[in-house]
Amino acid sequence: MIKQLFTSAVLAGLVAGIFAAALQLIFVVPLLIEGETFEQGLVVHFTTVENGTIETPVGNPDVMAQLPRHVGTLAMNMVVYTGFAFLMVVGFGIAQRAGHSVNGRSGLIWGLAGFLAVNLAPAVGLAPELPGTIAADMFARQMWWLGTVLASIAGIASIAFARAPWGMITGAALLAAPHVIGAPVLDTYYGIAPPELASHFAARALAVAAASWAVLGATAGWLWCRSA
């Protein structure tokens, strides 16, 4: 069991980490770098009216000039997704002991559930932040994020595995509780980066996370089943 857990987690984490880093470098990092140009004042977001039209300067980030940073992105993704994979395969072991089968298809569902708990549910209150945008107090946001992740994990597990009817009710209540409480918010809105760029960044970040979690779950489930 220990060998099965370790092998499945490490290999799945490396595969998902490389996959996530590749998607981030293609779709997310260019927007992140462009946001940093606004944050550093290299490009200014403003509007001027000239001949009846509105013009907004747009940055042109040089992605390939930041190779060391991209290597760090790859390494960080492999570490993070390997950690997620260990948590997931521990769940596999518990589920299997309870009589539930684990394979690539069920692993895919586990991966999507992980995305829901770790990325999508917190993003309802705290969207992924582009540099140059402003947000509420960091400690308050971190505590709300952590509470939302834990409540979402517990809620999903309750809905998926509880045999009694109260499991659905309890799970739904846990999923809703952080959003009823509400995430920390600002009294007013302002920022340096263009809101169009920030929304594009948030959408791409969530899409990449969803795809990466799906790959993580499917790979971990397939490896778990195969190593058994």
C-alpha cells in the first residue's frame, strides 16, 4: 500500500505539474507579465479622447526573456501538484477500504472535485489576482480561502460518500457556508491594471487549473489501479 501510494502520487504529481506549467507558460504567464508592467509603472493604464475615440496603451511582454522565472514556475508546479497528489491518493486508499473502486475514470472525478474545492469555490469570493489589482487585507483573505477549501472538501466528501440523506444536506450547507459568511471585500474599487486584463487573467487561470486537476486525478487514478 505504501509503495502504491508513493508511486502513484509522485508520478501523477510530476505529470500534472509539467502539464500545468506548460499551460501556464502559454496562457497565463504572458498576462501575468503584462500585469506587472502596469504594476511597475512601465505602462500606464489610462484613457484619452482623441477625435472621438478612446485609446488605451497595451504592454508587449517579452516572455522568453524570463527563462529563470519559467524554470521556477515548472519546479513550483511539480512540487505543488505532487503535494496535491499525495493528499488525493490517501483519499483513494480510504475510499478503497470503504468499498469504492478507483481507476482513471473515477480519478478524473476526484480531480474535478479537487478543482472545485481548491480553485473554483474560493474564486467565487476571491478571483485570481493579476499584479496591479488591489484586494482586501491579505491575512483575512488567506483565512477565508483556507476555510473555504476545508469546508468545500468536507462538503464534497459528505455528498459523495455519506449513505444517509443528511449527508446531502450537510454537504450542501458546508459548500454554501463560506459564501454566506462572505469573502473579505474592499470598501471601494481602484487599481493600476486594466480590468479587462484582470478578468482575462482570472478566466485563464481557472481554466488551466481545471485542466491540470483533471490530468492529475485521471493519472493518479490510472496509476493507482495499475499498481494494485
